[in-house]
Amino acid sequence: MKEKTSLIGDTLWRICLVAFAISIIVPLLWLIYESLKTNREFFQDIWSLPDVLQWKNYVKAWETFKFGQVFFNTLYYVGGSLLLGTFLTAINAFALTRIQFKGRAFIWSTIMLSLFLPGINALVPQYVLMRDLHLTNSLTGLIILDSLGESVFFLLLLSGFMQSLPKELEEGAFVDGASLFQVFWKIIMPLSMAGIVTVGIFKFIGLYNNFLAPFIYLGDESKYTMAVNMYFANQRMQYSSDWVTLFAGVVISMLPPVILYVLFQRKVMEGATLGAVKG
């Protein structure tokens, strides 16, 4: 029986490895070596390897798609939204898990209810509000929009960390004369740092890949973020068919999240696991 169970486990593991290779590794490798071809080689045979590596495709992609300005726009938008949004998520989780007040159960019920409501229903009133506040076509307006738009998933994840902390910590701080914000900033925040880092990394990935909001609210090409810029780069290919340059641009656009994943892979896994146990 144990041998049969082990055999089934090994088979499932091999199937998962094959599926991972087919769905992720193979397309990435194909994309990279296609970006190092000439257009003529690409149209002759999309599966053949390049005769000479065309590194100049990356230089051309950087200049054609204006990656310098786009990276600056994306850094400003993602960095501002990440800092402000993560801080607001932390303080919201603190208020809902560590402070006793009337109506807290109702607020939690409303938050959970929002999980079942499609967010697209809010697009029209949201756009009208942004227009009336003169925040359209503005990266700062996007930062405000994404920071104030709380994610239920991140709120629940961070609440799991904070809820497990001993209540005696803040009670002792109150006895010593600490204010509510001091308790949050000097006690709860440091002890919840693993969860905050996990939330921050997930937020970064979501913000970096965010397409809909920048596409709707940014009309000036000089303010495009990475996702919107690559969308319009793809649209232009139907007129120029310079696919190898587009592939090089896609590889460049993938580098920041890939580097982040390599650097923080262990922290993400540890934080997600710890949050599951604590919650």
C-alpha cells in the first residue's frame, strides 16, 4: 500500500514538473531566443535558433519603446502606491484586529461581502469621481486611487499576523503612557514585519502588472506605465511587424519582477506560510 501511494506521489510530482516546464519555462526560453534573431530568421522558422545573437535588438527596443521614461513612470507609480497602500493596509488591519469598538463586526461583514461583488461595477462612478477631482491623466491620481482602494485579500492576510500577537504587549505599552499610534508604530508594526513584507511584494507584482487603471486614466503617452506601454507597442506591430524588437522589449519589461522574485523568494514563501499558520 505504501509503495503504491509513493508511486502515485512520484507520478503526480513528475506531471507537475512537466506542466510547469510546458507552461512557463518553455515559453520563456522561446521568447528569449526569438528576441535574439533577425526579423528574417523569425519569419523563416520560428523554432530555429539564431545564427548570430542580435543583442542590438535590446538597444533598439529600449530606444523605440522609450523604456527610460517608462521605467521612471512605473517606479513613481508603483513606489508611491506601494508605500502608501501598504501603510494604509497595516493601519486598517491594526484597527480591525487590535481595537475594540462598536460596529467592528459590521465592518468585517461588509468587507467580506465585497469579495462577492465584481469590482468592474465601480469603474463608471470611480471615473466620474476621479474626473471631478481633476485626478485623471495623472500618476499621482493613480497612486491615490490604488492606495485608497483597499484589497480584502491583503487586509485578511495582514490581519492574520496581527491577530496572533499577545494582547499584553500593547496593554503594557498603554500602562507606560504610550499612545495608540505609538503602540501601532513601535510594537505592532515591527512584530508584523514578515506579513508586511509579504503583502508589499504581492502588491508590487500587482501594481507593476496593473493595466486597466493606467489604461483608463492616463491619456498622455509620456506618462504611460510599463503595462500600458507594452500594450501599445504590441498594437504598433500590426503596421511594422518588427516582432524581434517587441520580444526584446517584453524581456526587458519582465526583468524587475523576475529579479524581485529571485531576491525575495524565500521571504515570500516564509511569510505566506507563517500567515496561514497564524490565521
